[in-house]
Amino acid sequence: MPLIVMCGYPCSGKTQRAKELKVCFEEKTKREVHIVGDAVLDVDRNGVYADSQKEKNVRAALKAEVERKVSKDKIVILDSLNYIKGYRYELFCLIKHAQTPHCLVYTLTSDEESSLWNQNRDAAEQYSQDILDALVQRFEAPDSRNRWDSPLFTVLKDDVLPLEAISDALFKRKAPPPNQSTQSQPLSSANFLYELDKITQDVLMAIFNAQKTSVPGDLISVPGATEKVELSRSINMAELRKLRRQFISYTKMHPTEKTGQIANMFVQYLNKSLH
């Protein structure tokens, strides 16, 4: 069943609109409607959005919860800032894999308006002004020309939700077709598994040994890869092994016929995960 992604500044009315959508679609479709968001995870917004790693962890937890909830019998509403276009693209890949439609509801406000609404909240629910200003500055507005931001419904504070149009977008439109990057494929061969295991282990050992003589910021060369590992900090073997396991799990579902690409793919994965 469909995914509705809320998007907007902090304190722009996303949660209120999400509740309206929940009531509407529960009555209209007689299906379960689940709201997944910061409130469900009991997120300390000032603590999380002041720390990039904590924020990254929360985004991953929300995405995982959406993935668990999406099914043929349920409608899922993701009620969070969703202000990073790269994250919205990840959600788009998720729904392509699940072969279900989605849409984006953008609660458009000015930063002054959001700041005022924030001040009118209970103290325990307020963003600090510094955090709110930083989030507004970092906000990447959705663009309907991007397939991951479409269909896009922009809603101002006094607007009535275009419920009929949203319903049509979710229930009268085909899901985006899965492609090679989102569709699970069988493992190609036992040799592929062997190469995957060996190459990633060699990369791990090269990184671990290189750290003995390098400093954060150095570029580390690893066997079989033309790209280099960019380490902004020291990383222990336990964390490296965890990232290796995650990469192997993903690659088993998306195998490549060119085993010579595995090392570069792993380096790209590490660089993305460590920054």
C-alpha cells in the first residue's frame, strides 16, 4: 500500500496534516493507516539535530520502520522533516522495491512563521532557536521535476488538503517499476560469494594496517580499488566488520557480474557510511 512522505520546515504543520490524512484514509479505504515519525521514536529533537551522527541514526531508524510497515494492506505516513533530497531519493528507491505508489506532501511556511509556531509550543516540545535556524538553512525544498519528489502536493497553512487529488495519486496511479538497483536478484554463483568475502576482507585489513601510520584525513589505498578510502577519523575493527557485513548483505541481493568492481563498490560504500 502507498507511502505518504511529509516534508517541511520544523513547526510547519506536518503532524497536523498527517493526522488529517490518517483520518481521511481510514474512513475512505477502511485500511490501517500508520504514522511513522519522530514522535513515535520519542526523539529528543534538540539533541538529535545538533549531532549529525545521531540524526543519521534517526533517519535510518525511520526508514527501517517504514520498510517494516509498508504492505499490501496498510497505508504509511512518514511524519518527519525529510528535508534532505538524498534521503527522499532513498525512500523513493524503497517504494520502487516494494512496488507501491507514493506522494510527497509539502507543508510550505516561511521561517518566521515556523519560528512563531515553535515559540507557541509547550517548552518540552520546542526546538531551540539555533537548531530551528540551522534546519531551515539546511532545508532542501522538494521539486516536482524530480521523480522522487513527484507527485508533489504543496500545502499552505490555510489551505484545505487536496484529499481527492492525493487519493488519486496513491490509488489510481501505477507504482514505479523496479529496476536493477532496487529489485532483488538471485546470487550469481558460488565464485561470486567467494570473491565478495575475500575482497572485502582484504580491504578491511588494508585499512586497519594503514591506520597505524596514517592520520585522520589521509587517503588510504586498498587492494583492487582505484578509489581511495577517505577516513576523517580513526575507525576500529569492530566498526569496520559491521560495515563489511552490511555491504555483503546488500551486495548478495544486488550482485554484479564484474567482480573487479567489488573493491571500488566497497570503498564507495565505506566513504558514504563514514561521512
